[in-house]
Amino acid sequence: MDGFLGELLGTFILIVLGAGVCCGVNLNKTYGKNNSTWLLINLGWGMGVTMGVYVAGHLGSLGHLNPAVTLGSAIFGLFPWSQVVPYLLGQFIGAFLGAAVVIIQYYPHFKVTKPEEGNTVGNFATIPAINNPVFNFLSEVIATFAFMYILLNLGNFTTGMKPFIVGFLIVSIGMSLGETTGYAINPARDWGPRLAYTLFPVPNKGTTNWNYAWVPMVGPIVGAVIATGLFKIL
């Protein structure tokens, strides 16, 4: 139960801060509109991960906040299979609820952001800069491989200052490898908010692009599995 609750609240915080910075940068009539950069978005997501890991660790979770991390670890014996389902449920539910809160927070700003100015689903789910499914998939595999392999070398990353290292790892991945797809590197981070955006009455809602959603689901899992396998071999 501790693992489920920690993953739920940790992922909730991750999405509130991560999707929140995207809305603050991209929606009309916010203080961040036209005064922000890709670096700020990366920092927002990075610090979202840091704070989410702290919350999860305090509640007895390992702070995965990411189905790719959980599944990659379980497949190679680094995490018990008995905890996989509670962790995954916590991650997806937490991501969904986090996105719901961000929708409420920025509801008036969605109302003044017109569809012709861009699809606001990108504040919650990833959209490729160039739509090329094969290379979009490979981008997610590569970015998640780098993330997961470095993460595994940190050991228990919920303690001390290590959550900040994880946060800056997210910033580094975003600045180096994230520009192609928006770097999901986390199926829950994409699917939970994408579902919330689909179901809730978001003003001026754009298309939800579910035809692309397999990329941020499958790519990160493949990347994490490869990284964990290499870590075990070496």
C-alpha cells in the first residue's frame, strides 16, 4: 500500500509541476507567456521529478514515478513483481489526477487561447516536432535508455540530495534529446494527462492525437529494458 500511495502522490506532484509549467509558458494571459524558454520548461519538469521523488520516498516508495522504470527493473530482478501492479496503478492514477488539477488551475487561460494558436494537448502529452513514427519511437528509446542507465547507477535515489540529481538528469535529457518528441521517457507522464485532457471539458480543446500515443508508451519501456539489461551485464 505504501508503494501505491507513494507512487500516486509522487507522480501527482510531478505532473502538477511539469504540466503546470507548460501551461504557464504556452497559454494566453499568463505571466509566463512570451517570457519563457525551452530551458524553463526543462527546469520545471526536472524540479517536478525532484519534488515527486521526495514525496514518494517519504511515503515508502522507491520513487519510480514511471512505468518504464518499474517494468525495466522488474524484468531483470531489481524489483519484485508483486509490487509492479500497485506501482503502475499509482503512477497512472497520479498522472491523471495531476493533469486534472492543472486543467482547473489554468481553466480561464484555456478559454482565451484559441485553437488556431496551437493544440493545447501539448501542455499535457507529447507531440513530435516532426511526425515520423519510426524516428519518434527511436528518439524515445534513446532518451529513456540514457535516463534509465544513469538512474540505475545512482542506487537509491530517494535519499539526501539524490532527487535533485535525478531532476537535473531530466533537465539534461530534455536539453540534449528532448527537442524531437518532447521527451515523454515515461508512459504515465504521457497517457495519464492525455486521458485527462480527453475526458475533461477543456475550453478550446484540440485533437488528442491518440494515434501517436503508442510511441510514448512503447518507446520508453523498450529503452528502459535495454538500459537495465546492459546494467545487469556490466
